[in-house]
Amino acid sequence: MTLNDAEIGKEYRIDAIDTGNDEEMESFLFSLGCYSGENITVVDKKRNLVVAIKDARYNIDPELASAIKI
């Protein structure tokens, strides 16, 4: 299941990051704190997803969200 399928307000654990060998995207997600074992919560879904990672919130697009396996 990817982050696009997540329920709003429920905390999930990231199982893996699958960027299809896109090292730039993988590096960007890692800089946000998106890596295997980290907790993530979808705060809001509209066109993009607002996610909470650690003590920060980020607005990510569906393409990035599809790379995050939960």
C-alpha cells in the first residue's frame, strides 16, 4: 500500500521507499525524514497530501506519495 491509500489522521510506519531508481527523489524524501521505519501521518488530502513526519508538516504531490510504501 502506498501513502496515497492512507487514511487521514492515522499513523503509519514507512515500510520502504520505491522511487524506481530515481536517486534525486529518494534523496529528497530522505531529507524530509521519509525512510524505512519512520512514522508518518496524512493530515489532509486535496490535490496534494499534507503529511506529518516527526515534528514537521510537508505538502507532497501524489507522485512522491506513491513512492512511499506503508
